[in-house]
Amino acid sequence: MLCDDCKKKPATVDFKEVLPGKVIVLHLCEDCAHKRGLMMDRKMSPFELLQKLLAKRSAKDEQVICQSCYLSLAEFKRQGRFGCSHCIEQFRPHIENLIKQIHRSNKHVGRRPKQGVRKSFNVFKLREELRCALEKEAYEEAAHIRDRLKDFGADDVE
């Protein structure tokens, strides 16, 4: 079956829209489906992007070598891993675009801790303080700690 729009390519996408009183059915090729906005381009994962960019090798890659671990740029492109911590600085001029595409920045900043981990630690710490205050029968201090726990959103505090 040919595409309903261009009538040239085989239809690989079936689109069906149900409206009150009528049903619209379209048989489209991938290009026409993209033009209509019915298909989204799949984003490549960082690993897929790395593989695609590293696949481009040249004879010069064998000549660029890390002075610390003696890993060549060509070997890095085959493995997809650095040999040591100095490799990134040695290869930086050759992989600058790769770093920008993967990290969306000129440099890697690493992962940031999730906020929930810190919050749960603070709630745990406050509950311990509350338990100690109640054992000492310091009820005013316990009331302040209870209020701070409520500010953190702890539900089972009374």
C-alpha cells in the first residue's frame, strides 16, 4: 500500500483518529508522518552517541598518544574508555565536540546528590533528637523538634 500523502513510498505508519461522527484513517510513509508531526525523532542515549561519534577514525588517531598510560586516541575510540585520568586532557582537542554533545557543556560536572536523601537523613536525625528529648522529659524542646519535623513533611509526628 502506498502513502496517502506522497503516493510514492510504501506506507509504514497507520494513523487513526476517532472524532465524533467520523473516523480518519491515514496510511503514511515515515517521511510524511514526520512532516505531519506524527512521529518523534528518537533521542540517542549517551552511549549510542558515543559509539556513533567514536566510529569516525582517522590515521592521525594512532599518532595521538597519552603520555601517562600510552593509550592512543584510536584505541580510545575502539574501547570507548580512557586509560587513565590524564587521557581526557591529552585528547581534549580531539574530543571537545564529543564532550559537548554528551554533557551539553564543555566539561563534565558529575552527578548531584538527590535532595530526598538529604531530607530523609535530616528527618532521621530529628526523630533521634525527639526521642532523646522525650526520654529526658524536656517537653518544650521536644515540641520544637516536633514542629521542625512537621516542616520537613514527616507525617507520623504527634
